[in-house]
Amino acid sequence: MNRIVVVILALFCMQLQVKAQILSEAEVVAKMTQAFELNKANKHAEALELFLLVGENTIQQRSEAERQVYVCSQTMACMCYESLKQYKDGYMLAKKLLQGKLNDEEQDDIGYLYAMNGYFYACDFIQSDGSERVDYGRCREIISEILPYADERLKDYALPKIPLSWYFEGVQCAMNQRYDEALALYGKALRGYHELGKVSEEIDVLKGMASAKNFLCEFDEAKQLYSQALDLARLEGLETKQMDVLTQMWSLSYTLGDMKLIRFTSASMDSLMKVSGNVKTKFAYYHQKGDEAKSNGQYKLAERWYVKAKNLAEETNQDQFAANKHLAYAKLRDLYVTTKQYDEAVVYGRKAIEEYQKQFFPDDAKYYLPYSLLADIYRLKGDKKNCFACIDSLFLNERKLKEPKERCHMYMTRASCHSMRTAKPSLTIKKRMRFYRPNILRWKRTE
């Protein structure tokens, strides 16, 4: 924004005649100077307050000089909004300024701030955190508005957000078992990513489409979509994506009892593993082999594969692999539950909770949800004390949960723990279960 600073200095040098509404000419000049100094010192909130104050006193724009001061102060306010991450306010102010009288230089500067604030504001609408604020259509609308003002670098970030919003919306529909709607949204995402040349993202969408086809029992089409995704991953040399696709193809083939496809996917994974040094690929491979062994009742073999994955996850400390620990611990926890080794299941259940909670703040609604699984383990073990201790933890953020299915599962877990006692469940639990029972029956019917 050096050009803006030059304009202001020039105005000061020409002894600007400002017809202020509240502040005097000298006070306007002093406030602008002070605001620049505060902004330079990274005191953006204080600077913003002064820039807005100057704008209030020059909004009439009764002369060219006053117009320039107004535009400059509000441009700087947009910059402060961006620095303070108040993107909506910066977006709205810049949009308002673009509708006024501007020269070419001012148009470029404000247009850039409009695009930048608008981009980050749009991103707020596709956060997949269960927030009520999620609005995929609004995200696409804002991105489309700002694109004419975005430079090439910003476009590289902004354009993929449009197909990403279609993809996230499709995922949401799939989670709600609206698979036909999900497929239509996935199709839009796929076309958008293809136009942008985003092959990795295309593969993710194809996997989502295949999964939806699987739930619709359209298995041949699901196989075709997986094959298409695998071909793209091989063409681009994306080893991790290849392993992901092969893993899902194996799960489908195992469900269908398609021995030919089982042999193909297993052999393909083995071949990929021999030439790959990628940590994520190895991690996925170890878990896949563990899943295969577990599904065949070879629990000792499954344990060896899962332990290899756990060791790899623990040896790799980079943040990008942090989620691997949670998955590794969860796999071992579930295996030990299956083999009724409850002490070991408790150990890895607690480790899984520890890794899970690193991804959330303690006041997050989902922070304590994994205690449901740990409570079940203690119930199976016959440990009433620890079972109810887990239930107490599980319900710490209960009031923040808004998804009925999650709350229903919590009460089902609590009811299961009460079944360990000889006494009848409390009246409160019985009342809550009467409230959620219609939902349970509805979900069973839809499944």
C-alpha cells in the first residue's frame, strides 16, 4: 500500500483543506497520522478505530481532497480488517467502496482487498466442523464475486474452493443417506476439478462416487469408478492415492465375495509396497494387511500387522502424520475387544482418546465422545466403577451436541452400562430413551 501512503503524504504537503463534519481539519490530519503510526507498529485494532473515525468525518466527500482522504482511510481500514481476520467486515467495506467514485489506482488497491477479504470470508462457509454457519452456496457466491478482482496467485487458491464446496456438500448428503443427491453434487465437483487439472482431488471425488454407488447396491458402477480412480492415481504416480483406492476396492470385493477382484487388489498392493518408500503408503498397507488377516480370523497375524503400523506411526513425529497414531491405536483397541483381551483394549483405548483429543479444544462438543467406546470396553470387562467414570466424562459436553443420532448413542451407551446393575435404570434415562426411541426406529427403517 505504498502508493496510498504517498497519496496521504502528498495531501499533507499540499495543506489539505478538509471540510470535516465533527473533527477539525487539523484533527483529521492528526488522526490519520496517528492511525498510520499505530498500523506501522502492528496495533491494528487501534489503527482501525481511527481510520473509521476519519471515514465518518469525510464520508460526505464534498471536495476531491476530502474524497481522497475518505478513500485512503477506508482502504487502510480494509487492510486492518484483514490483519485482524475480520474478513466479513473487510469484504463488506471494500464492496461498498468499489461502488463509489475511484480512480484506477484506488480501484486496483481496493479490488485487491475486496478479493482477499472475500476469499477468507468465503472459506468460513465451508468449514467442516459441524458449525451452523456452513453454507456451501454462499461460499460459491462470494468466490464468484471476487474472482474478477483477484490476482493470479489468489485465483490459484480461490478457484478450487468452488468444486471443494460441491464435494463437501456431496459428503454431507452421503452422510445423511441421500446418495442420489450426493452423486449429483460429486459430479459437479468432478467437472470443476477436471477443468482445473486437480487430479488428486478428482480421485477423491471418484472414491466418493464409488462409495455412494456401493450403498445404492450398484456394484458394477462402483467398480468402474474405483478403476477410473486407480488409473488416474497410477498415471500421476500418486502412491498414497493408489493404496487408498486399492484398499476400498478390496473392501468392496470382500463384501461381494469377488475372489478375482480380491486377488487383483491384494497383488496390486503387494507390488506397490515393494517399490514405495512413502510413509503414508506403508501405513495404509500395514493396516490393510491387518484388516485382511482379521477378517479371516487370523488374529495373531492381524496383531503383527497392526503393531507394525503403530510402530511406524510412533516413529514418525511430523504433524502431518499425527492422525496415524489415533488410527493405529484404534485398530489395536478393536482387535483386542474382538479377542476379548480387555486389559490391552483399555490401554489402546485410552491412547486413542489422547490422540483424538489433541485435535479439539476441551469445550468442543465432540471432545469427550470417544469415552463411549472405552465405557463399552469396561462394561464387557465387568468393571462398573470405570465404566461409569467413562460415562461421566462422556456426558460432560452433552448439552453442546446438536446431532440427535450422537446423543441417542450416548444414552444407549449409558443404558448398556446400567444393565450391569441389578437395579432398574433411573427415571431420567427412561424418559430420555422414550424421547429418542422414535429416531432409533426411523434410522433402522432407513438402513
